[in-house]
Amino acid sequence: MQTAAIPFALLASLGALALQAAQPGPAGNALVVERIAADGTSTTLATFGRADVPSIARLQDGRLLLACQAFPADDAAHFNRVAVRVSADDGRTWGAPTPITVANMDAGLAPPFDPALVALPDGRVRLYFITHTGTDAAPGPTGVHSAVSADGTHFDYEPGVRFTVPGRVVVDCAAGLHAGTFHLVVPDNGTPAEFLGRRRRGEPQPGGNGYHATSTDGLAFTRVADLPLPSDRNRWFGNLLSDGAQLLFFGTGPGPWPVTSADGMQWAPAAAPVRMPGIDPCALRLPDGAWLVVATKVPAPAPTPAPAQPAPGAAPGSQPSGAISK
């Protein structure tokens, strides 16, 4: 379970500070880049530490743009901020991470998080992201916003809220453009109290249901029917793309992934499932038919220490010398 979906300050203001000490933070996560051939053979091309929640798009010039939440150890100003990397050889090598800039963003909004990239027909790229109004002490509701860029690094904010659900935690958005229609898919994370309650109990967020909204211009979205998944072990926590013929969603859970749809309304498992190397995956098809998949790897929790054994000859249940009984 990861915490990048809601910024540290917002989690703290919602009373979740104790969770940060109880479990590894997102700075301990890493992105793994894999090439998965048609026969299922996978090759790890790169691993990027201190990063999570990836999204990928192919730019008009053929380069790949990978956005993620970054947690650099030596750059406090850009810790827990969106950064991008570029690949000119279909993911075999990548440039250094570059923090994005978003011009003209309302001063009352939190910095962008949970990036979702969509390449536009005019050659620009749109970034959908989550933010909130208010202060760290009293945050407003989370929602999907957007910005647009000609180079993938310097973005201009597009005023207004693209999507929100009153009283619900709207994070981890996915976005795609298919047959002239923009689609937003957001997992149903419940109310803030439900969301944080599950985190305190160490429970995963629920699967099975997702919100869905559509738009013809990528700016004014209309909420349509929710999207159920057959299993509540699967989540709409991942990324959306179009291959020209259909929409595909690569999500989190045992799968099978991706699920596909002709219109974004009715979904079914793909004929050839792809093994996901982590959670919250993004993917695109390479020219040779292989998949390039980028996913978040969360470190395994530290093992629970075994209870101390009494010294030979000691009475059962007795404490070792110097031990404190709680």
C-alpha cells in the first residue's frame, strides 16, 4: 500500500501522521521498467528508486515521456513533486529526471500529484493530476485538474476542475483519448474517514468499483455510469490507453490485465493477458509488438522479530534479565 496518492501534508492534516511512522513511505518505492514480449518473456530495462505513480506517453516526435511522483534525497524543493524522464530509444535508456513546472496555477492549490499523461493530436501533451484547495491544516476536497505542454516539462495550467465527487477521496486518476473522446477513470476510494480508517488498520483500499467521466475536449467532463470489476481484489488503480481500436486499462490486483473496451463503458479481459511487474502500472505497445510496462515496486514490510526465548532452565513465561514487561 503506498502513500504517494495523497501528499504528506494532506495525510498529516487528516490525522494520519502515525501511519507514516508505522509503514514505509513512498520515498522507499521504486519504478521498474520492463519490456514484455508477446510470448511473455520479460526483460528489465531500468529501475528508478525513490519514485512511484508512473504514467507514460509517446510524444509526436517518437520519444517516450514518463511522469511520476519523485522523492529525491538531495533536493528538498522538489521532494514529493512530479518529475519526468525522456527516452529516445523505446525505453532502453532514459534521461535524468526533470521536475515539471506549471505556470498560472492558482496560488490556493496544492502542487500537482498523481500524474496522468495524454498525448494530444496537435503534438502537445496534457497532464491530468490531483490537487486540492485550502491549507495543509484544513484541506479542501481533492479533484482532477489539468495542464498542457509543448515540451513535456513546462506546463500551463488549464483553469477549472476536470472531475471530483463530493464527499469522496478522488486520487489516482487515469486518463486516455480514444476515438475523439477523453476518458477519466478514478478508483472509488470511499469517504476520507473510510479511506484513512482502512489505512490505520493496514487494510488495502477497496477494489471493484471506479468512477468514469467523458469529454469531447478534455476539459469539460461529464460523469457517466460507474465501472464495476468482477473481483474486489482488482482496482482501477493504474493507467488507461488507446491502441486505436480499443481502450485498455492496466490496473492493480491479480488481474488478468489489461481489461479492454470499445467505448469505455463495457470492459472485458484482454485475449492475451500481460503479467504486471508491480502496482499502479502504465504501459504502451512498442513497434515490434512487445509491451513496455512501468510499475511501482513497494518494498516488502520488515519481518516481525521473533519473541525472545527464555534462557535454559528458566521458568516458562519468565522475562530475560533486564527485560521490560509491557
